[in-house]
Amino acid sequence: MRIYRFVQPLSCSGLDMPDYSPLSLSPSSPKAFLRKGGYSMTGDSNQFTETVDGGITTLGIHPHRRSSSKSTSDDHLSRLPSVSDIEISLDFHLEEADTEVPPSPGPDPHRVDLPAFEPKPDPLGVTLIGDLTAGDMGKIRALAHIELTALFDAYNVVYSRPKRRKKVKENGIFGVPLETLVEQDQKRSPSNSKVPIVFQAMITFLEKEGLSTEGILRVSGADSRAKQLRHDLEEKFYQGLFSWGDCGPHDVAMVMKQFLRELPIPLLLYEYLDAFPQISCIPKTLEQLKALNLLILLLPEENRETLKVLLRFLRAIISHSNQNKMGLNNVAMIMAPNLFLGPAPSPALNLEAELKKAAGTSAIVKMLVHYQDVLWTIPSAFVAQVRHQYTTEAQRRSKEKLLSRLPWKKDKDRSEIYKKPLPSPDQPEPQDGVIRVQAPHLTKSSALIQLDQFTTAADVVAKFRYEEEETTESQGHEKENRPGDGLSNDSNTQKEESNGHMFRNPKKAHYASDADHLFEVGGNIAERCLDPRTKMLDLYHVNPLAEWIIRTRPGR
């Protein structure tokens, strides 16, 4: 067991990960640190739990408490918000679903014998990866790092972190880092996509032409055709001269696997390449899913989004297994070497160790493909912790702002200001659960909505969909107008209705579609795309300072 000490202050407001330096245990170390249990970074002895069977079960971070009432200039931690042991917990946000699989009339080689899991019901809605901003995802990754460390310690999971430096190309397609490919794509055609265009193009072709092809991924294409395909992609793809017309599915699948194997930084990163297969050492399936979820949260956005595109394609192949003869077991066995191609095996490893490693990587690919929907979610406890950080940071700024404006005297005790509740000028007046929802791109650009205990985010968006009565109220809609007609150039024309609804350009109506979602903006979160099942009154009580905006987000 290793004990770590901080060598630089921990910023809880942004939860920046500090550097660690290992300390060796000495014979004089306290006996509490020689046992496994729950620990807290406060250093308090009462945080230790002797009844825990094994591993670190809870991990908390708190500011250092000084015995002296006077703070010194180097007391960096005394001004930082705390992270609660309760808010950072190992309670997972998934549970086994009560679904019964109908008995098969005969042996099915493509049958999947894996339990079903689904997110636990949450009135605040399920948060998917992609629902939060990049800044908030940075906070989530820091929390995931803490959770993963505690989980692996609880099950005595140890993994290596090989550091390999391949010669990195700056141009071309094969052997170029994903981040470089995405940057070059955005320079050519600005977009929000984090998946290389060439990889997405290969997947799109295989989805159209290869899903029903027998032995897709398993049957190799001709080496000569694959080599020519690579050359044509390198020379013609970004010039717009490349055509997929003469390509065969087996050749494209072969080149796609080569693209993944030749990445200078693996899709799953060298840092975690050995951590994924080690998950199979965890006995419980639910805990294995938790570890996978945390590892996916730790991946860079380009790697995570590219992996998501790949897993969706693999699931599509499995859905056509009756035609292509490629079930989940076959797909996992073939794709595992392309994802877990690490350093060359040591000569000391025997055949049994190699087979065990291959089985472990194949099992992890099976789980990635089968559980991809629930793995791309963010634990609700993490979202609650992000809200806590925003709240404490806002309180700190409010106190500092007030202190800077008051003419303090040298002999006056400033600590009194911290003992009194501070007024919050931004706190809105209570309106009995009434929110104003804005939709800048729609004809009905704003509306006041009364919330009750049953109102969901989907109900709010539905208020902005096409309804016959809205046509009458807007006094300008024509019967031939239908949803999706778009906005006219006169975007400043607005009409305020007596019921609090505001309409823009009623003669060119544009209503909410299935791609439109409600966003929670500001307050104790930067921005979050809401699950349609979110209970709005519960969320309103959690974040009363938020703004509510309808925006278009395809694919949620």
C-alpha cells in the first residue's frame, strides 16, 4: 500500500488534480494506515472505518484546519470550498433492469447472455456525456480520477502505464494523432465534430454497404486492393477527388482496422490501455460497468467520440448477425486486438498468460458494445458536486466583492461579515414555480410556463410545437404554413400576447422539432441539455437562478 502527500495546494473550486509523490511506510507509521478502510484527506482519525472489508470505500477532500484563529498569507486552502465525502461516493447510478428474456426455441449462436442495466430513476434527469460544456467536463474528469483510484484500490486492481513515444506525423491520414486530424478537419471545414472526417466516412460507407456482408470484419480484403485504397485516401480524400464507388466492404473494413492500429496514441490511451482489461478482475458486473464508465469519462473528447462512433457501428453489425454471421462474441474477439494493441509481449509471458489477456480484452469489448448507452452517462453525484463547486465559488466571490467595497478600519474584526448571511441581489423573487422559457430560433420566442410536480422537460418543449390553437392566437399564421418553414428576414418583428407568450414572424412559422431540447443555463451549472424526462419543478428548486432556453441539438 502507498500513501501520498500533496506537494501543491488542491483547488476544490475547479478540482485541479495535484501532483503526488509516494511515501514509503515505515515501522513507526500509525496502525490505522496499515489497514484498509475509508479515508478522508482531512487527516482526521475519526474518518477511518475499521469495519470495511477491504479497499478505500470513501474518499473526501477538505480544506486543512488550522488550530490558530489567525490565518497566514500562505494558507491557500482556508479560502477554498470543501468537497463532501457524501457527494463523492461510490454509489453507482445504474441498476439491474427487471427484464425477462424469452426462452429461445433452439440454440442461438448469437444470443447475448449479459444482464441488462439501466440508469436509476432521477427526477433531475439522466445526464449524457455531451450534455455539459467542456469546462464542466473538466471537473467531471477530475472527479472520475478520484473515483477510479478508490475503486481499483478496493479490489486491489493494479495496472501498468507504459510510456511509448512513436514518431508522430503531422500530415496525412494514417499514423496521425486523432487530435491533429480533428484540428486539420476544422481548419478545412469548421464544425463541432470531434471525429476525424476520414474515419467517419469509412464508417458511413460500411454502414451502407457492409452490414449484411457475410464475414464483415472477419474476412480480410486483398492486400493489393487495401494498399491502393490507403494510397488513394492519402492522396485524394482531402482534395475531394476520392470516390468510394470501386471499394469493397472487406477492403474498407481492413483499412479501417489498420487506421485504428496505427494511431500513434491508442484510441484508449497508453495511460489506460492496461486498465481496461484489468476490469475483468472485478467480480461484480455492476462494479465493472462503473469502472468502464469512469475510464470513458477520463478519455479525451476526440478519443471518446471516435470510440462512440465505432461502437455504434459494431452494434449495427451485430443487429444484422443473421445475414453477416457476426455475433457479439465474434465481433469482440476480432476487434479487441485493434483496440488493445500495446507494447510487444514480453518473452517471459507464456501462452497461458497471452490467452488470458486475449480473453480479458475480448470480454471488455463485449461490455463496451453491449452497454454503450449506459456507459455514456454521467453519474448524478458528479453533477451534484459540480453544482456544489459553482455555489461555493459564487459565495466566495460575493463575500470578496462585499469586502472590497466596505471601508474597513484597522481595528475592526472582519470575521463578523462571515457570520452573517449575505444578501443575494441576483436572487429572483419567488413566483410559485413559474419560469420563462426562451426559444430564439422559433416563432414563439418566449413563454411563461407554470410548473407542477408532473411537468417534464418534454412537456415544456411541447408548448413550442405546432398546435392549431397557436395559429389562431398568433393572428398571422396561414393554414398552409407547417412546421419547419423557417424564419423570414424580418427577425425583429415580435408580438407580445396577453398571456405572456411572445411570437416572432407569425407569417413564416417555425416550430420546435424532435431535435430541439430544453437547456438549463447558468445558476449552479454552466449549461446542461436536459433529459426529456426531467421533472422541471424539482430542477427549478435545485437551480432557481437558471435560465431556460430551447436549442437545437440533433442526436441526443
